[in-house]
Amino acid sequence: MKRIYVSSHIIHSIGYDPESKLLEIEFLSGDIYQYHNVPPILFLEILKTDILSITMHEWMCDLYQCKKLNL
């Protein structure tokens, strides 16, 4: 998935596929997570603001199916 590089204190890049509603976030730590069935509005909000924190990441993993990619 193609990701957009963002200026953030926690996120390196973000990608989103609207057809599958798959959100992919690469953190500055190098960890990459995919979140399934994410509404497009959440992707747009993350792009507009740096709202994703570790707490938000944990909340998203509770709300959406979350998978850490092993690279």
C-alpha cells in the first residue's frame, strides 16, 4: 500500500485503501499496523491533525481489527 509521509511526533506515514477500508500506519518506531474496516472520515481526521497517540492506537485496536505487520 502506498503511504503518505506525515510530520508527526509518533507517525512516519499513513496509507488508506477506501475500497477495502484498510488503514495502514507506520510509526516512527518502525512498527507498521493495519486497521480493518476503518471509515474514510477517520483517515481524513488523522491526516488533518496529529490525533493518533499510543492511547488512540490501543483504542483503535479494540474497535477495529488490528494487525501488526512483520517485516
